[in-house]
Amino acid sequence: MGRKKDQEEDGVWQDREIRFDSPVASLELRPGEVAIDSMGSVEDTKGNNGEKGSLSITNLRLIWICTRSAKVNLSVGYSAVISINIRTANSRLRGNTQALYVMTKYNDSRFEFVFTNLVRSSPRLFTTVQAVYRAYDTSRLYRDLKLRGAIIKNKSLVMLPGEQMINKVVGVWNLSSDQGNLGTFFITNVRLVWHANLAENFNVSIPYMQMKVVRVRDSKFGPALVVEASQRCGGDILGFRMDPPEQLQAIFKEVQSLHQIYSVTPIFGVDFSTEEKPPPLQELQVERSQDDVEIVGDDEEDAPEAFAAYYADSHQQEAREVELSQELGLAIEKLPEGFTAKGLWSVV
């Protein structure tokens, strides 16, 4: 729990994390997040087979919300995605049909998500998700700290689409080594870039999205501009020095101001549009209702974790041991840890 809180305080989590059955507030779009497309009839075939829901495709993640209960939902950030494929799946609502398989890795675990479009003969689910993820994957310089990248050509910054040059500062020392390296700053509306004058490939690109703290403090070289990166990209601390001190203060205020502006109106760099504008996510959410049923065994300690059903097949490649179930009087496969026959029958 503390780790999740630290990640939220550290900045944008929507594209980095996978969340199961989150509070509805976590599904609301954050500043800079845009709903690119929405589909009202999509089944979560892997974890909630037979359940109809709505799928919202944003520039940062996939959001699936169960129609029956908004408490059953998924948030899948694109940064966790390993691959996207189209294969046959067995859907309770459509039978054997083509479905979208999304393989992910998060917190050292692999999760697989399978989404089936309940609208027949519509490739929209496949084409939109694949195209948006491709746009996300090819625009990582907007969001990721990059060292020694191909970002400088003929001592000029290779600009990103929509990026605007704010300032260029010469005579900036990078304090990463004992001697320091003389180079040049490029300050844009998206990031802060430094490169060495003698070696263009010795450079660093720091998006404002990854800046945790920007300040001026003393170093063994004198007053320096210090940029502390967020924990998700390593928590590196980078120091830069320039003369005279008045210029250092001016650059500090400029970078700090741009960082604050970016925090309010971030630019994530995922440029994609559809012909039809999707309805807002709020219109796809359903009101919470109380089902007229008796809930058996609702103790959280006894209930399997919500994400257990989404583990990738790699967790199930080996056949489980067969044992005698005293509860059923039958020989069954040994159940995974945390599951009981009584609990599974209660779910059914």
C-alpha cells in the first residue's frame, strides 16, 4: 500500500501500472489523458468471462468497466504491455471467436488480458488498440529519461512533433565526473536536454514528467542546478553548473516554471485521433446498485486475489498434482494456494 502511495506522489502512474477492481475515482482521466475511443460491448474474457463491459482506450492505458458492477474493473497501462496479438478465444457470450490478447509484465509478474468485442464483424477493437499502443511505444522520449540517445545532430536538438524550443544555453558544465564536461542546454516545452560539446552522443534528455525536484544547491564546483529524477526512472540526481551566478538563477527559475506548467498541462506525445469522438468515460459508467443476493464467504482473507485469474499461461504450464478432495469425495487437481473447493463453489 505504501509503495502505491509513493508511486502516486511520484507523478503519473496511469501508463505505468496495472490495477484491478480500483475505486471508480482511479478510473477518471488525469490531466493530459485523453479518451481516444470507447466501446460499450466488450467482454473481459480472461478474468470475467460472460461479463459485458465498456472499454475506454486512452493515450495512457486501457480501462475496462463491468456493466453489472463498476467495482469490477481493470486499468492496464501501456508501459507494462509486452505484446498485443489477435487469437481465438472461447467466450461465453460469443463462443469461439477472434479476441485481443494483451500480454503484460508488472511487478515481476506476467499478466494476460483477453478482450472480446461483442459487436460482430467489427475490427475496431483490434485496429484502435494496436494503433494507439504503437503511437505510445514510438513516443517514449516525451516521457522517459534517455541517456546517450540519437537526439543531437550537427549540434542541434532533433525536435519531437509539437515540441517548441524555449531557450538554448551554452557553457553548461555537467558535474557527473570529477572534472566536469562542458556542453549546451536545450530547454523546450517538453524536456531539458544537455549534450557535451566534444561528443554529441554524450547527452541526457530529461522530460519534465520525470522531474521530481529542481533546485539550486552548493557543490564542490560551486552553486549548481540540481535535477532529481523520479524513482520510476532510477531516481538519478543530475548536477549542472554555469557562470555567472545570475544566469544560473535565471535558468533555474525558467526550468522550474516550465516544470510547474507541464505538471498542470502535460504533453504525453501520443498523437492519435479517430473519425468519431467517443463519449466521455463518465457516460460509460453505470450507477452502483445493490444486488438482491446473499453473499457467502465474503471474508477478504478467504477470497482469492482479483488478479489471480489474469496470470499468464506460463504459471500453468506444468500439470498440477491430483489429490483426493475430502469435501467433494472426488479426485481433483490440487488447487492453487489460497483457493478452496468451497470457495470456488460459492463463486459459481
